[in-house]
Amino acid sequence: MTDNNEVSLRDYYEKFINEVIETEIIWGLSNDDGWAVCESNDFEDKEVILFWSNEKAAAKLVNEEWSDYQVTPIRFEDFIDDWLHGMHEDQVLAGINWDKELVGPEVEPVILIEDLLEEE
């Protein structure tokens, strides 16, 4: 990974934290079968559930394989209490502000909880 890529991933993550603290809403993609999930780019045999800090960024991925998904808001409290704790138990990572190439930070849910609550 290049330094520029590391900087942009860090920027994606910091933008997520700052926007979520401000709006108290997290955005995901869902359909009748569940939520948008990908294989990890960084860890073998790990799944990643994708989340965004704003609706517009999430909507950019409603295409091709996810054309039947809808941008769906998640309340901050629900994200912390239900989503992240459950993802930790299931050993699923959080994909933060991924771009159209399905690249972005992959974060352990407990780290994301700590970072969000520290900034709140």
C-alpha cells in the first residue's frame, strides 16, 4: 500500500467519524435479503458490511450488482448498540466510506465504537 493510499483511507475514516458525530446518522445499503456485504480486501475469509457517513456517497454504489439496494439510514445509537456489537460477535468488519471501486478502510467494530464514542 502506498503512502498516498494510506492517507486517503485515513481521510475516508476521519470524514466518516466527523460526519457521523455531526449528523448522528449512518448510511448503509439494504434490500429485502439484507445489507450490502463484501469480502475483505485486506483479510482472508473476512466479510465486511459497508457503511457511509452521508447518503450521497452511499447512493453511488447503488449500481450493477447492487442495483436493487436502497440507501438506508441507521440511527447512531442503533449503530453502536446493535450493529457494531453484533458485528464484533460475528467477527465481521465495518467498511467505511468505500468508493465505487469497493475500496476503503476496513475496521474492527470495537475500534469504531471507541473512535465514535471518543469524539462524541
